[in-house]
Amino acid sequence: MTDLSGQRIVSKLDSDGTLTVSLENFTLPPPEGRQVVIRVEATPINPSDLGLLFGPADVESGDFSDGKIVARMPEPAVRAMAARHGAAMPVGNEGAGTVIAAGDAPEAQALLGKRVTCFPGGMYATLAVADAAMCLELADGITAEQGASAFVNPLTALSFTETMRHLGHSALVHTAAASNLGQMLVKICQADGIPLVNVVRNDAQLAILKGLGAEHVVDSSKETFLQDLTAAVAATKATMAFDAIGGGKLVSQIMTVMEQVANSGAACSRYGSNSPKHAFIYGALDLSPTVLTRNFGFSWDVSGWLLAPWMGKLGAEVVDKMRRRVMAELTTTFASNYKARVTLEQALTRDAALDYNARRTCEKYLITPNG
């Protein structure tokens, strides 16, 4: 019988504000029905994972010991997260590995011994359980590392363009645009003929996107940022933005520029233009408040964006099309780059945790739970 004992990273928040992230031993029951057990070989650390792993806790001032991090969570976050008090929650949305055990359903048995990528949660572990329907078999020659990030970033980038079409827009602005996700979006928009404005934060990030052939790249750290953004929005006619930053005034600046471009040459109206402007906030690289200076008329919307609900809105046919495209372009359009590779134990060391929790662009970590 296959040994189904392993280790995993769990995150536990107590009602007194103590956050404990630690390694724990566990044993899985034999899989049933469509369940499969995966020996996890590679799993990325995405910003969405960090929300559960650490959230806004003060990790820098935390206590680090072998296989454990203890930190303090701010009181407002403790209250907001009351539902998870005392629960040791497994972390890690997606990853890839080999199916070592399967339930008796034909679709589960068909995956036995195959290398798959999946999105079941609890992937920061030596073993993980998934429904066979959630697994995609990797083609021959595709490594677990290449397949580890096949869900979150690729499907997010593709869903941006599908959301744009769904809501009747034709061009996009994207912030934190030099990230793995941002680079994927550049390639998608190039292939699909979608005008895209990329907002970056330094010269190095600008060079990365220019190297990919991105036409419109603006640097928010430059004194000429607003002029450059205005020129790019005017050239693309972008009226929808996806913002990974969250806090600060960037969303407001983008909406203001969109309104200025829409009003250019138009008759004055105290209500602003009729051009619909929509900004989706999908990330929180900046945890400070989002500041909106309402000088962009009345035809606007700022809202949150999450992958799973939007995939539901887009429908099964569109989602299936996106998944097939990801698998066909896994080593090209949707290839991910990693700054470092760490084991489960190394992921909980001070140097590693502070580094990946800084959430810097182009510095993504990959966990290799089985070494």
C-alpha cells in the first residue's frame, strides 16, 4: 500500500492576534471516487497565497525557529478574519506533481502515474489531494516546474481580456506590468491584437517589457508619468484598467487620464464624458487605502476582481477554451520565471520569507516540497 504520510505548511491565526505558520505532519486517507493523491514536485508562491500565509502580519518582527514563524496580526485584520481563528489552514493554491494513488473512478485511475498540474489548494505539501476533474495532464517533456504555474497567472491574464470583451471594452491598462502575469498579458495582447498600456515602476521593468516588444510602457516613478500615461491612453483608447497595486492614488490617476482623453475636443459638461471607465483592483501590493480624487466625471466604476467568480461569469465554454490555450502555450506565452527554489523548510526561514513576502516584481519563488 502506498504511504500517504507527509508534511505541509499550515497557517493558524489565534483570536489574540498570534499568527503561526508552521510545518505539520499529516496522513491522508486512501483516495475515493474521483480523488487522486499527488506527490507535489513544484508549487509557486503567488500573491494570492501570501494572503492566507501571512496576510498583513508583521513578519519582519516575527519569531523564526526551525519550521515555524510566529508573528503578530494587526487588530483590524484579526477582527476581519474571525472565521479562521484557531484553524490550521493548509496553504498553496496550485502546483504540479505525479499522481501516486487514485480512487476507483475511471477518470481518477486514468491519471495514476501521470504528471499533472492542478489547483486544489493545500499544495505547499509533500502530498496533496485533488479531484481528477481539476487536474490537467502535462504533455511528455513538460516538467513539474514548467507546469506548476499553469492556473493562477495564465487564467488570470486570459480572463482579463475576456472580461474586457464581456463588458464591451477594447483596450486595457495594466499595473505592476513586468510581473510574470504582466508579461503573459503582453504576449496575449500582442497575439490577439488588443491595445495595452503597461504601467511599471522602474527602468529595469520598463526594459523587460520593451524586450518583449511591448509598445506602450510607462514608468510611474518618472516626473513625466502623467504625460506619458496620457499619450499611451490616447493612442490605445483604453477605458478599462486592471490594478495589482491596490493602495495609493494610481487607480485615480488612471481614471483621470481616461476622462481627460475622452473629453479631448468635446463640449464642456459638468457631468463629464459619457465614456464608461472601469478599474478593477485585483491585487494588494500596497496595503494602504485606495485614494480616489473624483475628477473623472460620473461614468465610471471601481471594483474588485477575483479569478474564480469571473470564470463563473464567463462560462464553461470560455474557460475550457482558456485552459486549452494555456496547455498549448505552456512553455511560450505562459512560461513562468522564478528567482529562487526552496524546500518547505527553507520557505519558513527568515531570509526567504522576508524576500518573497516583499512581493517584488520578477522575484517569484517556487517551492519544491519533495526536494
